[in-house]
Amino acid sequence: MNIVYILYSNGMNKYYVGFTTDELRERIRKHNTNHKGFTGGKGDWELRYFESYPTKSEAIMREKQIKGWKSRKLIEKLIEESKCINL
């Protein structure tokens, strides 16, 4: 499975957009370990949103699109709209 996901750190008050072909829970666990990189060392990353894609290339394109927004408001709007759909 190819998944684009958005994590949120309350301690940093930041979002992280990523992509994985691995199992999502395991990927989040890795983000919450003490490692080098943007997500390392904080340990409070929570999943806020995800999308599944049939191909790796589609998922990578979507990840780049979301990262390209460079807008917290657009990311929060995407997350909020997904909550409305799931009601």
C-alpha cells in the first residue's frame, strides 16, 4: 500500500507530511523514536490524516503537492474536511 500521511506534534506545534509503502502504524512508531531528522527526538507525533494510493508514483505526486502548498491553513482545511466526510 502507498500512503500519504500528515502527522502533528503538539510540542513543536508543527505538521509533517510524509509518504510510506510500509505499514502506517510502524512508520509512525519510527517517527516517534529518537533519531536524526525533523521528527526525531520529540516523540509526540500523532496521525491527523492519510490517503491511500494504488501506485507509488501517485502517492509521491500527492505528497509533493501537499508539501508544495507551504500553508498550514490548507493542511488544516484538508484535515478538517476529511473529518466532515467521515461523519
